[in-house]
Amino acid sequence: MIRQILFLFLYLSMNNFVFSSNTVFCPNDTIYSLIKNPGFETGNTNDWSDFGTSTISASSVEKHIGNYSCLIEDRAHNYSGVAQSIKDSVQQNVFYEFTAWAKVKTPTIPLEDVGYFKIALKLVPVSGSNEYPLVGQVKVYKTGWIKIRGYYRFQSPISDYNDIFVDIQGPDPSVDFYVDDISINPPLDYTPPASDSTDFIRVSGRDLIVGADNSTIKLQGINFWAYSDDLTDDPMDFVFNSYRFDWCDYANVDSLGFNCVRLNMDFRAFEDDNDPYVYKQEGWEWLERNIIYARNNGIYLLLDMHTPQGGYQSYGFTGEFWGNSNEAIENRNRLKALWAEIATRYNSEPTIAGFDLINEPLPPTSGDYYDYIQEVVDTIRSIDTNHIIDIEQAFSSSNGEFPHQLVSGGNIIYDTHFYHRWSYTSQLIPSNGGNDGGNYPEDGTGFNKNDLKAVLLDGGLQFSIDNNVPHNEGEFGVSRYVFPITEKGGIKWMTDVYDLHNRNKINSQYWSYHSSGWGLYYNEFGFPDIDSTNMNLDSFFHNTNTTDFPPYPDPETFYLDSAGSDTASGLDTANAWATFVHAFGIMQEGDTLKLKDGTYFQTMEVKILGTSEKAIIIKALNEGKAIIDGEGIREPGVIGSDGENYDSYITIEGLIFKNANSGDGESVFRVWNNYNTLKKCSFYFADNGTNQNGLSFSNSKYNLAEDCLASYVSAHCFISWDDAGLETHNTFRRCFATGHHPDKSDSLAYSGFNIYGGSYDIVENCIGWYGTKNYGVSLHSESGANYKCNNNKVLGSLMLGAGKVSNSIWYEGVGISIDYNGGQSTKDNEVENCMVYDNQMHGFNIGEQGNTENTLIDHCTMEKNGTNAIRCKDPLTTTKNS
């Protein structure tokens, strides 16, 4: 115990030792070792003997720490080395940690052929043959100092042995080597602390808080990963001996500016499959050693069950955990029991921030996952209400993810892993194929900060915002091969992700501290090595890490002028910018852009993203005085791009858009993204090609057009179009559609309002005013499996004069048409409190092509329509109060 107190005292005072300008040096492990003359600082090899025929001597030529090491020469065998008797120092059933540092002298054979450094034991029993158990080994991968470590428990009474030796064995016998700082350390004494509930990190809305004063805190961390790639089949002794971190690593994590380690755990550290529910003392000793290391460096632990019973999950998992087999049910019960045991043992330990229940779970359904997770949470909460519980987003067998769901129990944080784009972040790693995944950013492919933000929102951030719960990113990172290649943009990717984390209150843990493909340290064998450090990432962490969310300025208002300058500040009308491209490159969520009077001959291409809390606003300084003119050669306005379908939260107000690009299917303004609002805007002159529209909501959801006007288009004034099978939920409210325009002598429009494959859309209090060839409102499907037109509503609207375009040409002319034109059946649409008046043929035309079901017409008025008030071929249509 005195040795351990001395160790802790020295441990807290060793920050002056560094092995680079940034990284904390791991001081001598021997300061509380059971070994005699552990560092050969006596200048001799007293207490040591050669092992397996060799010559040993103290050397001052090479040393790990201090002035001396031991040189082993003239080796007869690959196990020839140096040994010491430890029989009088060790005890039965104590789980000892063995460490040593070794270095080859001058290898005479290629380094890859040198072999392994090993720590082994020689057990000399009172009767019987000698035994030589291997404690730990590491491949010789460099000519510098390499750390060897392993664990061993003496199962038999020590009195059963005449002697016990620890020996440090070398590699190929032709290679001389040095060894230094050999230690054998018993477990650290762990005592659960006396703690108050305010000592623990806890949830408050989207924030994490700690302390009696409820100070906010950000968990800025890194993953301690300690296994090979085969997380299911590795033997447990390999798993234990590959835990490649110790107390100096926690000191290093602190020096890097982190305050959290996501500690990856394997259930086999705590129990065996052949002895379920019987927990191993060495597992608790390992975990408690990490708790002590973390506590003494001010580091929080997020305990992550990286490999639960049944095996490591993630994509491709085929083991027994989910489902109804006896083995799967038993494995779920065992994991629940293990978390209950962890909660029982450590419910008073505030160094533990929380419990990450299953890493990257792969359940068959969302229901299976959340039913089970609720059981585990309920079990933990019956024991421990102090710790945060981390609920990860579950993966699906289709290589997607199931949406987050709220879990009851309190003090819960929701977790999503982030490696977007995977082809970029995982590139050049040999085990992943070594493929080149491009650069960041690549605006030509849409891979930029806005893209990162959109994926974050979709992956869990929006859930966090909508439900006022905290968000964690338990893993994110980039292949270490990216960073040395400047044009790859690894630091730019990290910078943008960190900024998005800080702006949106995302806690995070980088993947990872040590691994060959992803690590801050990437040596494949042994412990984190300064010679194999990602220095770009090391500098980034030192310069960027914070443990609270930095304050950001209040939203700004900027100005644009067709005669402005992009070199100006943009902060007032006298210093307005000139281009949308420049403005959108600077604006952030919550900002406003005001357009001065004038005509802008450029595309308003909006690819920046707001949030539900902080929409981006683009508006006219004077309503109706700012005009965006496409001149028939470009798109006047667009939000997003085809296939994005991001949640962008853009509000556009008081602007005029005109003169769509030439060609088929163009629009004056097109919206590809979700949650956008257009108010008091006008859209006209889409007459430079066929099938051109005024305002088009295209494969997008939850958009609103309010108090807008559209006219003189070759197709539809307003359209909600979807061929992706979405439930679109778009709304046109108090909008005016007509084929007429005072600047044109004729009229042009196919329909006023067209719901073309949309579902749950609303046309409310709108007017379709003469000049449309065919329809005031048209609700219809189209050929294609994803087309549908269901559950739409037309409310309180007036449709007049459809088909009455000129005296010489006769058009169909229907006030409101609801029909099927392929795809899924058109059904469950409603028209209420509407008037259809003076239309060329019919007031209503329902089910002309069949497959139209359950239409409701309620409290509607039909007057002066040319042929029929209602023409209906749908026998399931209900007309009442009309």
C-alpha cells in the first residue's frame, strides 16, 4: 500500500516529462514494482541472471529512463534473455500486471524477421516438470524502445513451487537487445467514493451539467480501443493482453485537451460463455485500474459495451443476440445482468460519466431494439439513478439506421456514429481495400460542410433538437492516411465537424486513440508510440479541443445589392455584398440576408442549412422590389439539389422570381429540400420550354408557400411533385394562380395547383383564376411504383374559369380534378368548403381513369360550370352538404 501511495503521489507530479512538444511522457512504471533493481540503476545486474544461455551486463549506451539498461548478448536461443526470482514477492490469486521495455541493438537480419519480445514465467514446482507460461509479447516493429505488457494470476499456492522466475526473452538469437524498467504491479486498491448526486454529470434539456452550480460541460473525448479486428473469436488472453493503454495514456489524453475516454469493453473481460453470470475478479480489477487512472487525470469514462454477449455487432452481424432462440434470449439476459452488476458496483463513482449499452446494435426491427433497451434501462434505473445512459442509434440489415426513439428513465443521451462520407473517411486503409476516396470538400459532388450538417441533422441532431435531449457522437473520425496528403482535406473535415459539434451542442469521442488505420497513434503492435504519431491530428487536438461549448455570436443581418461588392462587410446597406454565392459562403444558421431594391441577374442557389431553432431568412428590404431574373438562361431560384432531400429550414420572403431557364421540366423556383417557407413571393414567366412550372416542391417534404403568386407558365403554377414514395406534407396557403400576366397578351398555364404524386399535401384558401388550360386544382398519381396521391386536402379555395383561355381554342377546363394516372391508387382525398365557378367543362371530375377511392366533397359550391357540376366515376366518393 505504501508503494501505491508513493505511486499516486509521483503520478500526479509527472507532467514535466514529455517525449514531444505536445505529448505527455509515460514515466517509469517501476516506481511501485515488486521487482528488485528494475531499471539497473545500480550500474550492475545484481538480482538478475541470464536465462537460456546469454551474457548480461549493465549498459549506459542505451536506456529507456535513467542512466542504465541491461544488454543481453551471445544468445543461444530465441528465449535467451534475463531473469529474476520473484517467488518471495508474489501471492496466489492476485492479478498482476507485468511490464518491460526492450530495444534491439543492431539487427543483422531484416526487421520484419526479427520476431517478438516476450515476458514469460518459469514455474519450478516442488514435484513435476517446469512450466513456462507466456505473460505478454509484442512484435519487434522498430529499432526504438518497445513496451511489453501482460497479466497473470497464480492459481496454485505459491508454496507448490520451489521457485518462480520472470524472464524477458528476446527475438531471433542472432539479435542482441537491451531491456529496462521491468515491473510487476499488483492491482490498485479501489474504494468507491463518497459522492453526492451533484458530483455526477447529468442531463438538463440538451445540455449536460455537473456540480452543485449546474455548470454546463461538453464531453470531448477519444476512444480507447483495444482489440484486434476479430472481436468475436479472439481468445480472452489475447483480448486482455491487447489493452494498449495505461495510466500514462490518461495523462496524455488530458494533455491533448480531452476530458473523456469512451472505454471499449468486451464482455469476456467479466464473464465466460461457459460460466455465465459468474464474474471474474480480474475484469473488475482492470476496470477499476482505468477508473483510478481516469480520476487522477480529471478524465470521465463512458463505459461502452463494444462486444456484448453473442459477439461484436455492427453491419454484417450474424451472431446470437436478437431473435427468439434460447441462446439469443440468454445472451440478452446476460448483458442486462452484467449492466446491473456494473451499476451496482459503481453507482457512487462520478468518474464514470455513463453507460453506453451496446455499440452499433444490429436488431431485426426497431421495435425489437427499443423494447429490449427499455428493459435494460429499467433494470439499471432500479439500482442507479446517477449515471447517464447512452442509447445508440441502431443499424438495420439494409445498411441503414433505424430512427431514434425516446426511452423513459431519465438522464439519457442519444448517440449516433458519424463517418460521412464513408468512402472518404475510410479511404487508403489497407484492410478496407486501400481505395482512394477523394478529397474534402468536393463541391462538385455536394460533399461539403452543408452536406456534413445535413447528415448530422438526419442522423440524430434533429431528434435532439425536436425532443430537447442531448446528443452524443460516440465515434467519428478519418483514416490516418488522409492527414499527410494536404489536398485530401483531413484537417478541413475535422475543423468543419468540430465547428458543427460546437454550434449544435454535440458531445463526441474521436475514433481512435490507437489503431493502425484510424489512430492518433498507428503503430500496429505494442503501445502508443511517438514514432508512429499522426502529428497533424496531434496538433489539431492540442489547438482545438475544448471541454465546454464556446459561445457563438448572435445571428447577423447581412445585405445584398445588385451593385454591391463582395469585398465589403455586408453588414449594412452602404456596404452590401453583390452575389448570393459570396453571401451563402459566410452565412450561418439564424442569419438573415436582406436584398436591396433592384434586379439580380444570378441564380439564388441556396445550399446552406438552418435548423428548426435557427432558420435562415432571405427577404426583400422592400417587399416586391427585389427581382431575381433568370433571363431564360438559368434557374432563378433553387433550394438544395436533386436527390439531397435535406432538412434546410430556409425562409424566403417578399421576392420576385422570373424567367425560368429554357428546356423541358424547368421551374422559376424549385425546392429539393425539406422544411422551407416562401412568403409573399411571385413566380412567373416559365414559358421558354415545355412542362415548365412556377414554384415546384420536388421530392421534398414539409414546405410551405404562403401568400404567393404564380402565373404564365407552360405547365403548373404551383406543384408538389414526388416520385420517391414520400409522405410530402407540403402546403399552399392563400396563394393565387393564373395563366394571365399583365405583361403578356395571351395566357399560359396547364393548371393552377398540381399535387402530382404528393401525399398529405394541403391547398388552403387559394384562388385559381382563369387562364389555365385544364385544371384549377389537380390531384393525381402517375405511372411508376412510387407514385401515389393520397390523403391530400383542398380547403376553402376558389377555382374559376379553368379552360377559358381564349375564344378560339377549346380546353378541358375542370375546377378540381382528382384522378389516377398510374402508380398506386388515388385515395382518401378531401375537398371541403370550396367553390368551383365558371369552368369550361366540370366543376369536379373524379376518377376519370378509375382506381380512385374514398374521395370526400363536403360543403362545396358548384356554379356555372359548362357540362357537369360533378362528374364522378368513383363509386366510393362521398358528397355531402354541397
